[in-house]
Amino acid sequence: MEPSNPTSPLPAARALRRLGAQLLLGALVLGGMTALVPRRADGGDLPSERARLAAARPDLVLIGNSLVRQDVDDDALAGRLGVRVAKLTVDGAQSAWWYLALKNVAAPAEPPPRLVAIGFQDLALTEPGRATAGIDLTNVRAFMDGGEPLLRERALEPALGAPLLFALEHVRLWTVRESARTYLEQILRDHVVAPLLGLPEGGGSRGFAAALSNARMDRALLAAYQTRATNPEDDAPEFERGVDASLLPAMVDVARARPVRLVFLRMPRLSDARGRPERPALTRYVERLAAWLAARDATLIDLTREVPLEPADFDAGDHLGPSGAAKVTAHLAERLRALLPADRR
Amino acid sequence: MIFTTAEFAAFFAVVATLFWALRRRTWQNAWLLAASYVFYGWVHPWFCVLLAGSTLLDWSATLAMTRWPGRKNVFLACSLTGQLGLLAFFKYSGFLVDNARALGEKIGLHLPEPALRVVLPVGISFYTFQTMSYTIDVWRGRVAARRNLLDFAAFVSFFPQLVSGPIERAGALLPQMERPRAWDWERFLSAWPLLVTGYYKKLVFADSIAGVVDRVFMVREPSLALLAAGGLAFALQIYADFSGYTDMARGFAKLLGFELMENFRTPYLALTLADFWRRWHISLSTWIRDYLYIPLGGSRAKTALGSLAIMLATMGLSGLWHGAAWNFVVWGLAHGLLLWVTRRLGFDAGWRPRTAWRALLGWAATFACAAGLFTVFRAPDLGWLAHALATSIGRERPADAAAAAVIVALLAAYGLPWAVHFGCEKLAPRAPWLLAAWRWVLFGLLLLLAHEGGRAFIYFQF
């Protein structure tokens, strides 16, 4: 028979006192740090974005992430169409944020825009849990209007789990961590390094981005790195399996209720420009998405297939450079001209 | 399973709670063994077969040595062949095949592409070295062979240190498996500092730098400044990553009532290369010293050339242990050569400079060598490095200078809280509350700046 655990050399009462003192100290330090840290979203908050749209009175609103920001020239688009265009974008945003941008900012605008176009890639429209942690959660929360039960049920809780979501929403230091890192690094680049090297404003960020841009990478190493970063087994599931659990039906309902013409833009990908064949499952998925949208008075514009782009039209990853953006904007103007409803506002 | 994921946090909470709820040591070890196999086989369950095979091989070989002492050399040879064979097949077969094919191409012989690529089981180098040290110690008569398979298997597979060390010696960890353990408040409370610093080093420092380092080492023709900044960043990243892992491993082990050895002692403060190797990855350096360097002749070599050959063989193999690629071998050989040269010049591990200037010079030279050689270690391959070095000089671009300065600024910003913590540790005897408070600041910064968990530790691939 083996002996059971003997008693501890440090008496429990003393240990608990030490533990208590530590926790008290922790509460003081963390409380102080929390008070010092501001909470700030990348994409602005609800009142400011609503005010911006109210002032701009756009006919056309473009919603998306950095792809829409970089791939579509809104001034050129406005000029070609002869309408007012506004963009609602935040880097890294996916369908949770797009849904809120449509429901809480674009659709309620007075007067409502005639058309809202949402840019997406791959399966983003039927994967509502994408980009809902870190800074993305901060950005999503900045656009929430009330409890947003549908968003919680379909996007946040399935992706994060209720306990983690609670922690992310209430532990402020954790909630802002992505943005804290982003701002810290921006300060270092543009307010520490740039003045030290005598660079113009923003020169630190520009130099850093230029030195480490995709254009300077060894192609073979970059391809191997990107292959490693994506799951080779990732394949498109059946569209019908994902749509009912997504925020897509709600987006269509919101647009119909105003009414606002809703268009989805499938944004270009570098792999297509390089001639890499699309996975058959993804082709099937896109076809079904297009049919599903058409049956609900919404439209899919597949910029991936419709705009002939060269690899040289791309800047970093799937983001277009000026030549690519010009091609996409010109094509989009032609396609949207036919879809833009008459102005009855 | 990775220490930095939510699934590990849940796993550890269940394992530790049940572990302490089980009062009998045998049950605790059985539970620990089961947990370790779940941990190891989480992604690829078949890895567990290898781990079990490795355990059974050395357990039976050492028992056979005791049963038939006259044939102990045969059993040692069987064990080493088996362990090194596993390592050779899983870690080096691809390397050997690729080199054979490349050599074949040079002489006009077209060898076919191998039908399958072998997946490298995580941590195989760590646990094979751990069991090999046990077998060799039994053969040497320094450790008694263990009959209790449960205790031995729990020792080999102990999950906090299974996949990235420290490579524990049987003499240190096995007795801890065999004696009854007591709940110790002191030990429990001492886990917290290790966990906080470990997670800070990994999730804030190493993971923040990792993306930048990855990109620098993909640039086709980096300038010298960019390459140097990338090399410096990787030298600090790998230290933060690996020593962070060790801190976490030691912290989790403490929560289960075990003590693991220290694996790093501020290696970048070393004054000589020999001193660096006494402070860097101590469990591997001492393993190499005890089971390779000394048996090969070590410092007893009669000629300078002999001692150089032994040093190069030892460090070359140490490099190869890290990975099946030529840059690891070159990294090891370069360390071997520099160790040999500096020792012959009198700069061994015990070198104590007479003036502060000499100390500063020694430190700077050692740091430059260690960090510079990590550039060889990190390079995608020797061809890339040769091309980068050849094209880097005289090709300074303003953008590269800005990027290099940003990288240094990032290192300073993320490293500062860690450096302050180090300073507080030095002041701790006089101001213990300062250290306690700064740990909470570090914890707060961890919440504020941590990357999402899930980026694997660098040493997993070794």
C-alpha cells in the first residue's frame, strides 16, 4: 500500500494569504492598465458612420474589406456612373461585419442608397464565424445595435463559444489586443523610426511595406509559404449546407425591406490570374450561390471570371495594384449601370 | 496539442484536477501516462505507436542488460540501432533521398521521385535522446534498470516536456515518477512566474516577430541591413520561442508536482562561445557533451587536429540533430570551428575578463557570432543564403534601411517588458513586490498584445 500525499511544507493558511495578496496586487495592476487603454475600432463606430452616410447621401454603397478598399476606385466609379458612391470598409472584415454594415449603417440611411454592393471571396458569405475574434470582434462590436441576437447565434457563439465570447467582450485588455498591437507598430514605424531616419510622414510604414512586399519575395519560397499557410484539404462544402446557418438570408431580407438593390461582388484572386484551375467544388458553390441570389432579386458579379487580369495587375496577395483596380472599376461601372435602379428618392 | 491553445488549457485543467484527486501514486502515473498519449496523439494518433515502441525497446533492452550482464553490449547496440534507426527513417530519410537524387543528377543518373514522403513525428528527437540517455546510463552502471513499465513509460512520455524538452536524464526525472508526491503550495505558487514569462515570450515576443522574420527570409535580394536585422530578429525569436516553451513546460510540470531542469540561463549574456553553449539548450548541450563529445575523446585529444576533428564531429551532429538540411550541418560545423578557435585562444567557458571593456568586447563578439550563425540556421537553404550574401553588399535601398530600423524598433518594444522583468528579478531580494507587480504588468501586456494561440513552436520541427 502506497502512502497518500503527505502534508505540504508551506502551511495552507499562509499560502492562501500569499495567493490572496497576489490576486489583490493583480487586480490593482490590471485595473490600472485597463483604465489606461482606450477602446477603438478600425472601421469607425455606428454614430460616426451613420453621420458620414447621412452627409454623403450616396446612391451606391460599397461594403467589404481591404480588397474592396484597394480593388475599386470609388471616385472613378462615381465619375463613370454619374452617381454618389461611398465605401464602408475595414481591413479583414468578413460576413459578420458586412451584415452589420448593411443592416445598421447602409440600409437605414436616409435617403436609402439605391444599390449596395458587398465584396467577398471564396466561402465567406456562408461562413459567418470568420473574422470574429481580436480586432475583428472590436470592429464588429462597434457596429452592433443592441443585442444582435441573430449575429450572436449564427456568427459569434459558434465561432468563439459562449465562455470565450464573454471573456472577449468583458476583459477589456484582451478585447483590444489586436488593435493595440496594430497601433503600437504603427507608432513605432511612423513616429519613432521615420523621424529618426528623416523620412517623410508615413515613410516608416511605406518603407517597411515596400521592403517586404510580395514583389520582392522569392517566388518559389512565397508559393511554398502560402501553401503551408492554407489547408490543402480545405474544399468548398455544398452551398445549401451553409446558407441557412449563415447571415446571407438576413442580408437579403434587410435589403428587400428598404428596398435596396443588393449585389455581391466576388473579388479577384491572384491564383486565377495565374491560371491555376479552380477547385470543382468551389465552382459548384459559386454557381449555386448565383442561382440562390437570383431567385431573391439579388445579383452576383463574378469579378474573378469577368475581368481579365494579369499577375502584374496585383500588388500584395490578392490585392490589386493601380492597373488592376482600373480594370475592375471600369468593368464594375458597366455592370452596375444596368443594375442601378432609377432614383426615386 | 500546443500549450498556447484553448484546447490545451481545457486538457490541462482536467488532467491536473484528476491527477491530484487520485491519491495513489500508481494511479497518478497511470493517469499521467494516458494524458501524455492523448497529448501526443492529438493530431496524429499513430505517433503514439512510435512512442510506445521506443519506450518498450529501451525498457526491455535495459532489463536484458541486468539479466544478462555479459551481453550488455549487444543489448545496448540493439537499443541504439532501434532508436537511431527510427530517427534516421522518420527524420533523415527524405534528406538522404533528396541528396542521393541531387548527386545522381550531377553524374547523369536520374533516380525516381520517392513514392511517399515520411511525416516527421513531432518531438521524436527529444524523446529518443531521453530514452537513449537512460539506456546508456544503465549500460554504464550509473542508473539501475527499472522493472516498473508504468513508471518508465510515464517518464518517457511526460507530456510537459515530451515534444520540446528539456531532455531530462533518468537520474533526475525517474525518481520523481517513483516517489509519492505531496501537494506543495510553494511549488504551486512558483509555477505562476514561469507560466507568465513563458507565455509572454512566446505569444507576445516570438509570435509578433515571426511574421516579419518569415518575410525577410523570403526576400529575393535583401540588403545587408535587412538581412542583418532579420538575422538578429530570428536569433531573439528562437530564444524567446524555445525558452518560452521551456518556461511553460517547467511551470506545468510544477503544477503536477514535478521539477524539470533549467534549459536556458541568459545565453545572450555569455562572454565566450563556450560559455554560450553552457547557457543555451542546456539539456541538449550536456547530452552531447556526456554521450558524444566525451566518449569521442573530448578534451583529451592529443593533437590540435584531433581536438578539432572531435569538435567538428560533435557540433556537426548537433546541427544535424536540429534538422535534416545542410544549413543545420553548416551551422553546427561553424560553431564547432569557432569553439575550437576561441578555446585555443584561451576564451573558454570560465574566461573572466579583467576590465569592463574586455567583457563588453567578449560579449559583443559572442553575441555577433551566435546571432550571425542563426542566420545560417534560419535561411531557407544554403543557396538562398549564398545568393543573398553575394547580392546584399552595396545594394542598400532606403526602403530596406527603413524596414531594418522598424524590425529593430519592434524587437526593442516587445523586448522591453521582458528586459524590465529580468531587471526586477535581479532586484527581487531587495524589492520582492516590484517583481510581483511587474509580473502582473507582464500578464496585462500578455492579454493586450498576445497573438491568437496556435502558431507552433519552432523546436517542434526538430
